[in-house]
Amino acid sequence: MTAQGLREFADLTGFGGESYVGGNVDPNFETHGTTVLCLRFDGGVLTLADRRATAGNLIMYDQAEKIVALDDNTVVAISGAFARSIEVCRFLKHSFKYYRRTVLLEMSLEGKLSEISRALAGNAPMAMQGIGLFLPIVAAYDKKKEEFGVYFFDGAGARFQNGSYACAGSGSERIRGVFEYIARVKGKFETRPLQDVLADGLQMLDIAADLDSATGGFNKTLPVTRVLDRDGNREIPEAELRTAANIVLNG
């Protein structure tokens, strides 16, 4: 589908930058979510997120779902304005599906990433007003190249790629250096098995929860997880995740 076709689709669905600007929204009472991580492992990408959603100094919700599978080969984790990010993810999911049904081919990875960048650029007017700002990180599998990628974005839609990991949200600032430390001590994430990388990811979420009030721990509620590999994407089974979390919490 051409860029013009996608714009027409956006008009039909009501998605567009300026069309959402308006109203008196107090950014202090906008619901936000943090912290989200993407970690490569040998054979795929693991995405993790805490479940806390906050508005100012209030904890609004402790069951937030911050990881969305846009299709079988693309997983996005969201931090920042929760309602707006879910709305944009819904648009992107329908956009990818619409492309598949009209062209009878899956959109290329470059096309998907460009659509995510365009959606963020379209959101810029709201973000400049101090509302609706969100920052996604993306785990993707390129079937043609048979390669996994981890991508992150700024508020204007600029795209960056990291071969091993990405993180976003207020808690990510507390743990950014830990990624490099682990990679240097234990080896690059993409060379290690899923279970080892999961333990590291949970450890970093736990540290973020200790140092950032907007990040929820997992004493009561397990974090959200999704594994992307060549077979598609799936959640880690609850029993397996709980065992790994207990090891982190109890040493």
C-alpha cells in the first residue's frame, strides 16, 4: 500500500495528529506507564514490562498491559501516556492487517518501522502541549533477512537500533548502565539462552522498582513478558515466570 493509501486509511479510522489536539487536559492527571525492556537472546528477543500505571504521584493501576503484539513478527512495548500509546498501537495493528489484506503480502520491516515513526511524528502536536507523549521500543523479526532487531524512538519519530537491548520509561534511567555491565561480564545478550536473559531482565526491573517510584515491583503481580522468535511471539508461561521471579526476589 502506498503512503497515500495509508493516509487515507488513517483518515477513515480517525487517526491523525491535529485531530486529537484539543480539550483541556491536565498532564498531571494523565496516566503514564513505565518501565519496559527489550533484550536479545540466542534465538529471539525477550520483552518485559512492569504493570504500574501512575498519574502524578498517584498509583492508578497495577495490572497495566504495556506490551502489544502488532503482528506475529513485531512486538511493541510502551512507556509514557498510556491511553494515547494504546490508541496508536491499535491503529498500527489495523494498518498492518489492512496492508496484508489489500496487497496479500506482509508489510516489510522497514515499512512497519516507518509507520511507527510516522505515528509518533503525527503525535508531536499533542506531545508539545505536554500531553500524549509516549516512547515505544520495538522487537522485530525480519523474515527476509532472518534477523532480529531491537529499535527505540524519540518523541518526534526518529528511529534508532541497538543490536542487543533497549529500554524506556523513567525507571530505565536508573538501570541504563546495568545493561553494559552485564554484557561485559556475562557476554552479549544475543549469545546467551532465554532463561539467563530472563533472569537478568527481571533483576533490572527489580532494581528499577527500588529506585523509581513510577515502576512497579513484582512481589504481588508478575511483570508482562513476551518472547519473539522464528515461530512467532508468545507469553512466558506463568509458572515458569513465577519461578524465575522468586529466584530474583529471594536470592
